[in-house]
Amino acid sequence: MTDIEILDAAETILTEEISPALASHGGGAKIVTVKDAKVYIELQGGCRGCMGARMTMKNGIERLLKEKIPSVLEVIDATDHG
């Protein structure tokens, strides 16, 4: 898959599956870019700076995207948690 195809598929999964779960906790996420099959995601709202953000990114978002889009190599947290 190309990066653009990964982006399109990841956007759909984010909108349909991930965002509703994050919204229930007052948070959200957006895809910043896809480069070399790596998806860069920025957490928003209540997810920004949350102590569980790393777990959410790796055990939730990355796991789901890799499961549904085998071409994804890694999901990288592009959030400024400062």
C-alpha cells in the first residue's frame, strides 16, 4: 500500500472506530501525516497530556490500525504533551 492509501484507510478507521471511543473520555485524535508506512497521530482534548496517552497510542490506536491495515509499520505520537 502507498502512504496515501494507508492515510485513506486510517482516516476511515479513526473516524468510525477510534474517535468515538476517545470522545467518550473527552478526547480525540487526528492524523498528522503518513510517511514510509508510519502513521503520525496527534491526540487532542482530554487525551493531550493524559497519563494514559502512551498506552492509548500503543495498545489501542496502533494495535487497531496494524490489525486492520497490515501495511502500517508503526504509529507515532506527534502530540505536544507539554
